[in-house]
Amino acid sequence: MGKVKITETVLRDSHQSLIATRMTTEEILPILSQLDKIGYHSLEAWGGATFDACLRFLDEDPWERLRKIRAEVKNTKLQMLFRGQNILGYRHYSDDVVEYFVQKSIANGIDIIRIFDALNDARNLKTAISATKKEGGHVQAAVSYTTDPKGGVPFYTTEYYVNYAKQLEEMGADSICIKDMAGLLLPYNAYELVKALKENVKVPIQLHTHYTAGVASMTIMKAIEAGVDVVDTAISPMAQGTSQMPTESLVASLAGTEYDTGLDLGELNVITKYFTNLREKYLGAGLMDPKVMKVNVNALINQVPGGMLSNLVSQLKQAGKSDMLDAVLDEIPRVRADSGNPPLVTPSSQIVGTQAVFNVLNGERYKMVTKEFRGLIKGEYGKTPMEIDPEIVKKVIGDEERITSRPADALKPELDELREKCAQYIEQDEDVLSYALFDQVAVKFFENRKKKLYGIDSNADKDLGIHSV
């Protein structure tokens, strides 16, 4: 056993889980030099929903955010979350787009890429793993953790996860992450799983879990006793609830033991104070909802991840349907079972969650089916862990033929075509990737960027190329 290393999540998953990814670059920059002093294993600072949120809600360039963070963080590795063939979007992209995104992520400052697939379909990680290795990055291949539905035949066993981890190691993983996005991993199960992984794979093991169900601290302690190498935590003002366990609490608990992290609580306290002020700001603005801050033991039943829960709360509030949250949470496990019991992680969490919302609001199950749910049933996202009932298949896609091969094999190279489509907006190489992932959202951002850059306002006539005074 040796010192436990820590990945700090406050710049990515922590605020994705608690405030729907609304932390701005302006709020991040002042604390980066202090974060860099701590001695973290890594800072999770990019990827996940941050890319979408920057473009869609914050009017920020996600690439510029990464470059600014990299400029300030000179000693600590930067880490991102990458959705395999989905990249950071919600559909599968052609291999050339995946490869170029990896290349540009590493070129702009990313050191470690945590790569996962929502269905644990290893075929969907192949291109991203190869591209990361080619660019000299660290491949952290993630096992999306979930549990079996109540009363179901055991499927998500320790043996299942060990076999998947061994497969990922053979594919080139430099480390393996147990990605417990819904906080379902219980303490003694964590001990058993980590111990089995340490006995069967040679690369380091990292644990990512959430505080949602209130067991994260206990789970992490048992994982540490079993030999886990690295754990994810969040600085305390942005911890707990649907986020991670508090960094300071773990550092204090392990101090003076064989697992001592070596991190200084005094130095961490500088960061604590900074984010305490931001937390008060978020609470005052209504960005941080108390509903996502409390322990939710129902997460052990409905298996809803933190980021998914905060987004559901936000969406229902905007629709004036906050009172239907419990009904939606009850419907999610049923929709999940109907779609092959996938782990609930982006994009499967959004797909299942949105379909559950439609089922509840319409008062009839599958009266209206989203394009994405249809794609999940058809096989456009890969092979679901468990087989789907033929009756559900028939109801959702009718007589359409299902896809059984790696979905990306059917996709033609699309990078050149994408460049042509957004040529008028490109001001940096990375813009084509922003457009590839979020076309219309990116176009709106590009247009706003141009207005700010050239001082163009509503008095301009773009077609005539004139501007009235």
C-alpha cells in the first residue's frame, strides 16, 4: 500500500453535478495557481458537459478556456472526460472527427483522457484509445459502473467488470477508472471490486463516485483499503449532494496513516475559502438548488447520476412541472429496463431520462418517442449490455433493421465536409470541432464572437456590407 493520489473535480464534474455546469472561466482563473500548488494527481478541468455549456449557456469558447487553464497550471496534469465515439456530443462521430478532437485536446493542454462508453461497448472506445496513444496522452479507460435492477438476474457482477477492465487494458489503457456516476457503489462492493481489479490488471486503478446516496466517503475508504491508486474528490464548498466527497475530509482522514496523501490542509483551505464565496453566489442566484445538495437514498433505486438529476430538476422547473420529479424518477428504471439496462451516463442517461419525462408528461408510455431513444433501441449507439424485449423493439422502431456492427463503421469520414459547412465562421482550427459537436449552437456562438471582435451590432447590414452610424 502507498500514498493515495487525488484528482480534484471542482473545475468539471463538481459544478456539472451541482450547478448544471455553469461555472465560468472568469470564476475559474483566479484560483488556478493555488490549485496548481497543492500536489494533486490531476485536475479534472475539461470535457463532459463543459464544452456544451460554454457554447450554449456561457457564450465562451471551450478551447480558449482550456488554453487559459493550461497557461496557469504548469505543474499539475490536466484531465478531461471523453465519451468515446460520442466525443463530447450526443451521437456517434466518424473516426476522423474523433481522432482530430483527441489531437487538438492534447495539443491545447490535456494530459489524461478518461474515455468511457455509456453501454460499456469496447468497440466504441477503440478509435479514441488509439488516437490518444498516438498523441502521447495518458489513456484512462473507464468502466461505467451500475447495478442490476431489483429482482433481476445478476448481470453486473464483479466478474463482468473485471473482464471488461482486462479487455480495456489489452486495448492500451494506461489506467482503469471505475466510473460510478450515480453513487451506486457500496463500500464492501467497492472493496471486492478494487481487490479483484488489482489482482487481475496491471495498470493503476482510479475510483470516481458521487455523494448522491450518501455512501461515497465510506466507499472511498474501503476502496483505499483494497488498494485503489487514485480517487476523485471535490473541494468541500462544491462537494457532497450530487457531487463528490470533500477533498479536505479525505486528506485529514488519511493523514499520518500508510495512505497519507501528503496534501496540506492549510493550502487547501485557501481554495476552500475561494469556493465558499462562489457557493454563496450560486445559492443566491438560484443556480445551486438545495434539492441536489441533500442525500438522496432513492438514487440506490432509480440510479440517476448527479449531473442528470440536477438537469432534470432544472428542466422540470423551467417547464413549471417541478411537482412531477418523483414520477419521472419512478419511470426512469422502467425505461432503462426496456432499453437493455444500460448504465445511466451521458448520453444514455439523457436519452433514458428524456424518454421518461415524455412518458410521464404524455400520460402514456412511448406515445411519443424521441429520435435518440429510437436510436438507442435500433443500435445506433452500440450494443446494449442486455438484450431488449422484441415487443419494445417493435413498438419503438417498427420493422426497421437493427444495427449489430460497430456503429461508426457505417459512418463516412465527415471532417472535410464539416469544414466546408462552417468555413465562413472558422477563425481557429478547433472551430470545426465545435461545429461538429453542436452545429447550430456553435454557429450562434461564432456569430456573437464575430460581432464582439469586429464591433458589429444590430445596425449592420451583413448582405450589403455596410454599417449605419
